[in-house]
Amino acid sequence: MAVNLLDFDLEGLAAFCDSLGEKRFRAVQLFRWIHQKGESDFDKMSDLAKSLRGKLAGAALVQSLPVISEHVSADGTTKWLFDVGGGNAVETVYIPEDDRGTLCVSSQAGCAVGCRFCSTGHQGFSRNLSTGEIIAQLRYAEHRLRGPDGERVVDNVVMMGMGEPLQNYAAVVPALRVMLDDHGYGLSRRRVTVSTSGMVAMIDRLREDCPVALAVSLHAPNDALRDMLVPINRKDGIDALLDACVRYVEAAPRDFVTFEYCMLDGVNDAPEQAEELVQLVRRRRVPCKFNLIPFNPFPESGLKRSPRDRVTAFAKLLQDAGFVTTIRKVRGDDIDAACGQLAGEVQDRTRARERLLERRRTIPIAAAEGGR
Ligand code: SAH
Ligand code: SF4
């Protein structure tokens, strides 16, 4: 079977070329054609030796993902749905801003973590994406949107689409390396962000293997509430998670971790909970910023978005305590491109509904409120 060259970081491609009897500089050339020029046809890679093109023709291919749909929002946000086979689709979102463009990339079809407020979590887990499937999202977006001037369009990548990146570690790390590689997409470590629900051991591994910016989805100021909102919390607990964040910052390209906090009406948005959050991160001495995310409701969640004034009051309490706090702008919600709404339309809703009912029985939201 032909090998998908998008599955390789530069070292992997060099090893593959070596197996074909080709020198490393050939791998660099090939890598640049694939990622920087967006070329898939070996015959068009004009400065590549004919003999190498011949060998590649039989052994390898550059496999992109079929595009199911493209939606462009009134604010310029663009969402693509990619077919990953077996009835599964993943979503990628491009968010243009004045001075930069951010791409939100998926790492899994579905997600096994099952957060209470997340539509991907409610769909359950289908499978891990390969390195090639992760990088194909960036490659497609970059070359689809790049203008005739050839200027880069994606300046930032956030692993905040579908899936838990640290539960697909083996595929995610080479994908990060392709993003960072000067012969690939040349993004700085500060501009590539892994967002995680908090897998402590894997945060430590990422720090060793490929430190990039880290965002941790905290969502609660104590274990009782976080256990219900983010079930993975039952494994390690908040203190161990925050200690891993402190260790991470020592090696990270940024000197803080971003805590994401999804604002849920009457669940985690009270002023006392902001105070508790301040005490928590002070006690563990975590250098951090906060990013408050307005909840994007979906019918099965049974949850509501916090009113605007409650979000600003919560933000003010954190800011007054000395923490940089931002409130995420809702972008692209006219095309359902906002967080946690991903790829819902192609999923089998019947099973999702069963799973939801099951979860409601085990994690009633009243109990979550009681966890304050
Ligand atoms: N699995 C990773 C990354 C993907 S989710 C993680 O959990 O961090 C990216 C972000 O979107 C997370 O902070 C997540 O908590 C948030 N999110 C999920 N569902 C949401 C929703 N319905 N409304 C707002 N934010 C949501
Ligand atoms: Fe998975 Fe992240 Fe959604 Fe939780 S919030 S279910 S970890 S994608």
C-alpha cells in the first residue's frame, strides 16, 4: 500500500527517503513542495530528481481529506467539514482577525472524555485521526485561502476542534512538528496551542517532547464540580493538574498557561466561584491567564449560557485579583462554527440521545450545582 507522506514529520520523511536510497536534502525538497507549495503531484515537483519521482510514484502519495462542505460566516469565519471515512466527519475553522489568522484544528473524530457541556463529547468517540489527517486540515486551509501574493494566512493554530489532543498523542506530536518546522509551516511555538481537558501524565510528556503553548480547560474551581463537568478530573484531580501546569510553564514557550472556563448559567459562574478560583491558582502558584468562553448551547445539553453581566462580573473579579482575563468573542455562530458545536449534523443522533439520557441519569446538573 502506498504511504501517505502527510503522516511524516521531516525526520520521518528523511527516514522514508533513506529507505528509498535517497539523501536527506531530497526529503527537505519534497517536504517543502508538499507543505510550503501545497503540491501533491510528484510530476510537478520540478526540481526533484526524475529517479526520485519515479520511486515515489509507486510507493507514496499525498493524501488530502475530501471536503464535504465549506461555510463562510458573515464575519469571515470559514468552516470546513472533512470526510474521514466510516460515516465520520471532522471540522476545521479559520478565524480571521485584524492582524492574524487562527486555525482551529481537530485531533479525533468524536471524543471519549465526555464533558457535560460539549457537543463533541455527547457524540462519543469514533477514532483517532492520523498525523496526515491532522496536518491535511492545516495544509488545505492554508493553500485554499492563500492569495496570489503567496503570503501566509494561518499564523496561529489551536488544537481546539473536535477531540482531546493528548489522548491521540502519538499522531499529534509529529503533526505539531510539521507545523513548527521551518521547511513546513514555520509557526512559532508560541503560536501553536494544544488545548487539553487535563491529562496530567501527557502534559508532562508534551513538555519533554514538543513544548508549545498550553491551554487547559478548567471550567470549575473545585474537584466536586469539575468531576461532574469534565469526567477525566476524577482520575487525577485539580491539584495534580495545576502542579503539572506549573512544571509545564518552566519549559514552555510562553510563561503562563491559559485556563479556559466555559461560562454555564447557574453552574460555575457565581462570584464566590471566581473567588474560589483565585484562591485555587494562588495556592498552587500557577502562572496563568483566563479565557472565559460563553457557552454555546445545543439542545441536548440542558444547560444555558451565562448572562453577559455575570460573565463580565466574573472576569472583573479575576482581573481585580491580578489575572489577565479575556472573554472569548463569539465568532461564526451563524454557521455553527463556535466551540463545541462541531460536526453535529453528520452524526447519528439516535445513539447520541441515548448516551445523553444515560449521562443525565448519572450526572444530574442539580448535583453539579450542589457541588459548589
Ligand atoms: N479537548 C480539548 C480541545 C477541544 S475543546 C479540550 O477540552 O480542551 C476546545 C474548547 O472548547 C475547550 O475549552 C472546551 O471546553 C470548549 N467547549 C466545548 N464545548 C463547548 C461549548 N458548548 N461551548 C463553549 N465552549 C465549549
Ligand atoms: Fe472532549 Fe474537549 Fe469536548 Fe471535553 S471539551 S468532550 S475533552 S472535545
